[in-house]
Amino acid sequence: MATLNSDYLIIGNSAAGVTAAETIRAKDPYGTITLISREPHHVYGRPLISYLIEGKTTLDAMKFKPETFYEDHKITALLGDEFEALTLDPEAHEVGLKNGDSIGYGRCLLATGSVPFTPPIKGLQGKSNVFTFITLDDAEQAWAAAVEASLKASESGRCSRVVVIGSGLIGLKAAEALSHHLDEISVLELADRILPTVLDPEGSALLQRLLEPHGITCYPGLTADEVLGEGDQAVGVRLTNGECLDCDLIIAAVGVRPNSSLALEAGAQSGRGLIVDERLLTSLPDVYAAGDVVQVCDVLDGSEHPLALWPNAMHQGKIAGRQMAGDETALFHGSFAVNAVDFFDISLLTAGVINPREDMGCEIDIYAEDNSYAKFVKQDGKLIGYILLNRPQNAGIYTALIENGVDLDSLDQDIFLETPQNLDFDNEMRWERLHKFYPRDLDRRGWKEKI
Amino acid sequence: MKRIYALEEWCIDCRRCEVACKTFHSQTRDTVKAYKLESPEPQSRIRVEGNKFLSIAINCRHCADPKCVEGCISGAMTKDPVTGVVSVDQTKCVGCRTCVSLCPFGAVQVVSIDGRDKAIKCDLCAEAPGIPGRPSCVETCPNRALIYVESEGE
Ligand SMILES: Cc1cc2nc3c(=O)[nH]c(=O)nc-3n(C[C@H](O)[C@H](O)[C@H](O)COP(=O)(O)OP(=O)(O)OC[C@H]3O[C@@H](n4cnc5c(N)ncnc54)[C@H](O)[C@@H]3O)c2cc1C
């Protein structure tokens, strides 16, 4: 017998889980909703952990929802390590928790996100000054270690140093955050350029150059062969080229993978993430999934992979919530990546296909200046991807071109040259775009129609 | 909800809407002080595209299902469930520009306010968050090229 029963059980207290819970409550005022998380915190913006370390937000301001969110929506929130879900029994409709309790559910949502991938590097395991950078607790530990390292280093009159392994978005955001506390930040990257998944070689090279004045040195093409330790402390890293870097702490940020073990052990189908249908239902009865844990179909190139981005988790959370509350019209039709990230005063926005394969027959436009770089990838007269490094203005207009498959011939040809505008669309499309829900009894002059 | 619509048929590129918006969103609500004295410099949330021959004022459409809200990583951008107004809480915004990358109209900008990047956008001249006021761009438009009318959607 389950210790507790709930009409809806949501595993995960982040973008996807919380959005689903809120959506369910809006549709179903009476059903019982239980939301569990192994992190002991009120829902916070996960991407904000680096901003917290930099002093750009506070623990209070980074709460993603108002303090009284759970009460206001009559959600039973069980938050803390003891509430980690360890087992899922799809037949019995029951989830077993670490504290020994079990929760029976009508419908369950897996919104368990990503977990860090631990690189098999000799000497990395078991060091107390090696941190991942995924959770608020990770960030607070790394922050405290950085402050301590900085103090110690200045006492002994040397530089304080961190090695970040991995130059993906998470690694670089950690590097930026720690650069406010430490003198030398070294970022290692196995690939031949930084941010390899969201940039092309030119963009990576420019970003690397722009990061340098901030004390961040990137080493593309190099990674750690071995972590050098003294007891439980990492004190340096031997690189794949044989050189050594000293360090006070290490951030391991080589990537994340879907946190799908609960469902896998219960027999759910999975590819590169949990496989779901348009309703976001997994192969297990009454078990839905949303967010980073799900494998998404990329609408631009048909590839299947997890889309570990906040807006995607929010979007899927909304759809899963509606489905779970019985609204079968809400369907998920695939997506594509839009990345927005800032480092210091550098802005980087990218979307869609950035490094097209030869056989895709794409046309590429590039507009490069000293400190900015824009790349547009077009296929069959449509925009399918862009990089905007330090050229953010009105970028969403480009995103909409990709999303809506707009025929580029119908647009002002200067739309890519500089900031895109609404006037770049032809009259009809511009009216359509800007006048949604326009009163039916007014004409385009704003006059009541003569009958 | 009531929405602002721009009618390019009547727009004469005078940009008084920009002046009115900047004045309303200043500390003193005095145009001269807003333009010449205040620091941080107040910012207009409406922007006229074009020239004397063809122009149109662009501001937030307060979408039914706003992408800026769906994408916001900090919870700063919200749509009021009752009034429909989309607003940004600058104490929460970290200036990441996800909203800029998602707004189909270029109606959200990120500007530096006291050295911190923050998103700004039309709030329908709200005196309290989410409660629409009397949009000053509409009040000031000499030509009825901006109208504030009950729309057909939330
Ligand atoms: C440092 C960093 C910066 C980022 N920056 C950006 C950015 O700028 N833009 C962007 O779009 N994306 C960014 N991301 C990615 C973004 O944070 C994720 O895509 C998003 O958080 C996914 O949300 P989710 O709800 O799927 O899961 P997660 O946010 O991963 O949350 C998973 C939840 O499940 C809980 N959980 C997991 N397993 C269990 C279990 N067995 N039992 C109980 N609870 C469990 C966790 O405690 C947590 O509450 C960033 C990520 C990181 C780490």
C-alpha cells in the first residue's frame, strides 16, 4: 500500500515540472497534485546559478515563482534529498522514495532533467575541490571554494586558479562566474574550438578572443589526461599534450545526459532521451515526460536528440500539464534549438542549423566586423539557422522566420545586413503579424466599416 | 484585453509616441528632464520603424501565448493571468536576452540600467505591475495612428 496517494505526481521541481503543475491546476481545480524533488530548494532558475556567483541576482530574486506558489496552487511539494524517487512501478502506479515512503498516482510526469556526465579522467574521482555545475548546491560549493582559494592565494602572494573541463555553455558560464573571484581561468576543450555545438570555427575564435581580456584562457584541442592530487585535493591537471596546469579547484563540465534511469529501469523506451509521442506520453502507461529528459525531433533536420534548453522544458511542461489534465488538443510537434547566452558584455544568440552538412545544399551569408559576427544559413529559400555574436537587436524576428518557414523572397533583401525590422515584411504579412486579435468591426484605417 | 494597434496608413513618422513613452517611463515624468537630466536615462519602449514615406510604431503585442514568457530563465517575464499584460520584473531579470531571441516583433530590448543589463518592454503604462494604465503613446499620437481598443483575444 502506498503511503500517500495523489491524482497527479510530478517528479522534478524545475522548468518542466513546475510549469506542468501550474497548468494542471489551471485546468483541474480539485485533483491532488504532489511534486517531488531531491533538491531542497523552492523552484529556482537553474541557468541563474552563475549569475548568483557574480552578484547579478540573489537567492531571493532567483526564485522562479513567488514564495507562496505551492500553497497558492494547492500543490503538495516534497523537497529534499529524502524525497528522491528511487523506483517507478508502472503497473501498480507507484513511486518509491528514498525515505521508504511510496506514492501512488493516477498520472505521473517525469521532469527529472539532466545529470552531469562524468568524464573518465584519471584522478578526478573523490577530490573534494572538483565540482560539477548543475545545481544551486553545486554553485554554492564552487563559490565558497573559489572565495577560499582566492584568500589563500593572496596570502601567499600568488594567483588563484581554476581549471574548467569542457567549454560548452555550462563550462563557459561557470568560467565567467568564477572569473569574478579568481585570477586565472583555464578552459579545456576536447574539440578543436570552444562552444562547438552552437558556434562555427569563426564564431568560436572570436568568442575566445573576446573572453581573454576577462582572464579566461581557452585551450581548444586539449583536455585533461590526469588530475594531479595531494590527498583529497586536486592541485593540478596534466593536459593531453603533456603540459601541466596548477589549480585551486576544478569544474567538471563536459556535458549532461538525460536523467532517465528511473524510467529505464521500469522498462521505458529510450533513444538519446526518453521516447515520447505527441502527447508527451512515454511507453509506460500514464507516465508522461517533459524537459531535458526527453528526446525531441529537430524540425529543421529531422535528427532526434534531447533539447536541453529552458524554453523547451517550459513549453513541454505546459503541454504535458494540459494532456495530464485531460486536454488532448495540446500536442508537441518537435522543436529546434535557440540559445541565448551572455558573457560579460558579450551577447551570443544562435538558432537552428549552424554548421550544415555539405549535402544539405545550404547558402551561407556572413557579416563580420571587428567584434561582431553574424552568420545566416539558408536552404531552399528559407532561413534555417543563425549565429549572432554581439548583434542581438530584434533577433526574434529571425527566429520567427525559421519557425514559420517564411519564404525569403517575400522579404526586403537587406533584412540580414543589419537589424531586422517589421517593415522588411511585405504589407500583407506585416499586417497579419502585427494585428492579431484586431477588432473585427474596424478596418485597417481604424474606422468602423460602413455596412 | 485592450491592445494597442498601430495603423501605418496614418503614421507620419513624428515619433511623438517615443517621446511620450520615454517621459512616462522616467522618474520625473517631465520630458525635458527625462531627455536631458535623468540618470539612468529613461528608455522608450515603443519604436518607430521607417521614414517619412512609410512608417509604423512597434511595441509589445501582449501575445496570448508569449514566447518571451515561455523562454524567460529567471521568471522575470510574466503574463498577468487576469489582465493579460506582459511585464518584466527588473529585480529578477539578469539580461540574458532569451526574450530578445524569441520575440517575433523585436518588441523587447535589453538595455544597460545602472550598469546592469535589463529587459525593457511596453507595460501599457501600468502604475502597478500588470494593471494597464492609459498608454501615453496612444494619448499623444496626433493622428490616431495608434489606437487602444478592446481586442478579440486574451
Ligand atoms: C549552469 C547552467 C546554465 C544554463 N543556462 C541556460 C540558458 O542560459 N538557457 C537555456 O535555455 N538553458 C540553460 N540551461 C539548461 C536549463 O537549465 C535546462 O534545460 C532546464 O533546467 C531543464 O529543465 P527540466 O525541468 O527539464 O529539468 P531540471 O532543471 O534539470 O530539473 C530536474 C528536477 O528534477 C529533480 N529530480 C531529478 N531526479 C529526481 C529523482 N530521482 N527524484 C526526485 N527529484 C528528482 C531535480 O531535483 C530537479 O528539481 C542551463 C543549465 C545549467 C546547468
